[in-house]
Amino acid sequence: MLAYRKDNRSGEGKSSVRGGKRDSIIEDVKILLAGGTGFVGRYLRWRLAEAGHEVLVLTRRQNPDLPRDSQVLWDGKTVAEPWLAAAGNCAAWINLCGEPVADARWTKARKALLTESRLDPTRAMVCAIAKLSSRPKVLINASAMGYYGDAGDKAVDENFSSGKGFLAELCVAWEGEALKASALGVRTVCLRLAAVLGRGGGLLGRLAPVFRLFLGGPLGSGRQWLPWISREDAAGLVAHALQADISGGVNAASPMPVTNRDFCAALGRALDRPSRLRVPALALRLGLGELSSMLLAGQKAVPKKALESGYVFKQPDIDAALRAELLGSREDFC
């Protein structure tokens, strides 16, 4: 688990984040979070608040689950009051905005939405940083493992070149917009997220019901690598990136990668279901069109920067991670 605790040796009320080389103490940090109502954002918001940070959420509509003073309305593209003034008080900015890539076929309109929902908020945040006299110390901007395209069986760390195809080109453009903040003196991290595993959404939200109906199995050959990360470690890496001396592209993936076939076998074990009903590549291409290219491609991800900067993964093993998410207690988070 991503652990937070009170450290009486370091002073009353200071929150400690474990998962790096050492316990880094951060006091009274106010964090701006765009995309804080999504699958990963909700969990991250909870973890940061549990650590003692004040989190200000940028949202398109008033959220009844959030206190009014912890959210500011924003359309995701303009740079104006009131959010600009509120953002100026935040020492760290996190941007997780972006429509889910696997929710619908990649029609021309869908591609435009996927692009605009990522580039527009990122441009606006960098533009806002340029306007402020008191700038944040760090910007953590989401990206994706799709940056690398289909990398085959090669080990992919952050030095691996970008790939080809719609998703790879989108990620390159997305990171390009975010990295403009570095020219403004802001340390910028582009978190290349793998498939995030957590109950109630993401990859497990789509696959677990199918497996429970005895209909689960590999996609295509099943030999393609499926980079993954537990939601616990996705939040942990964000917390780590707030403090660690890292910048640029950062792979957010378990250090123990699995193939699509091995992932499906592990999910079957966790749910006590078979995982032999393979979906042929041709069926995926006919049913999903260009979106199938993302499902049939793979990246054998290596989180080199995270490991070298001292992050310790809490759930690196796929079997343990799936059991924790599917069979474990919900604790305080829903």
C-alpha cells in the first residue's frame, strides 16, 4: 500500500510518504488537480488528502461529493478567473484530463475528442503558468504507454523512441505541450501511464464482468505485452514525482510486466474462472476498427526512472495486485 503516517520524530502533524529512497517530509502543500473526478483522479485525490495535502480540483461542473471550497469550475481550455487566481496559490499542479481511449471506436470525431480533451487542458495550464508571477514548482501531466506504439518484445524504458500510429502521435503531441512548462522554470513530469488496475473502473471494470460470465480470454495471439500498474502504485508514483528529482517522460508501469495471455490467466485465477476463450485478431479489427491496434500492440515496459529515483512498488506482482483489488477490503475508499 502507498503508506502515509505521522512521524513524531520529525515534528507533530507532518505527513510522510513512503515509497522513495527515504521519507520526504512536505508540509502545507496545496495541490491543483485537473481530472480529479475520474477513475484515477478520485483515488489520487483521496490519497493526497489522507497525506495532509490540500487539494483543489478543477472541474467542468459542480461536484456534490466535494466541498465547495475545494473545487473550481473550469471548461478545460480557457485561462481566466476564478481558477487562475486560485491556481496561483498551489505549489504543485497535476493534470489527468483526457477522455478514455478505449470507450468507443476511433472515428474521425472520436479521434478529435481524444485529442482535444488532452491537448486543450494541457495548453491552458501551461499558458496559465506563463501568466503567473508565482509559479508552481512542479507540473505532473498524464501521458500513456501508447507513446511507444507497438514495441514487440523489446524492453522499453524512457529512452526508447516514440512509436507510430494515432495513439503514439497523440502522446508525443501531448507531452510536447506539457514540456513547454519546463522553459518557464517548472519541473515537468510526463507520467506515461500503463493500464491502471483498480476496482470499479479502468481495465478491470471492463474485463472482470466478462470473466465472471465465463467469457474471458486473451486478445489476438495473447503474446503481446500488456503494461499495467495498480491504482495504488499509480497514486504512489504521482506522490513520488512531487518530491523526487525526476523530469520528462516517466514510465508508470509495474517492474514485472506480463503478456496479455498471462494477464488473462492471472485474472481468471483471481476470479476462479477459466481464461481460454480467445478473441481472434480479425474479430477485433472488424468490431473495433483502428482501436484494435491499441489492444493488439504491446510494450514490455521498464519503469527505469521510478526505480532509479528510489520508488518502491507496493504491488509489483500481477496475481497479488489482482487479488488485492478484486478480493480485498475497500478500506475507506469507494
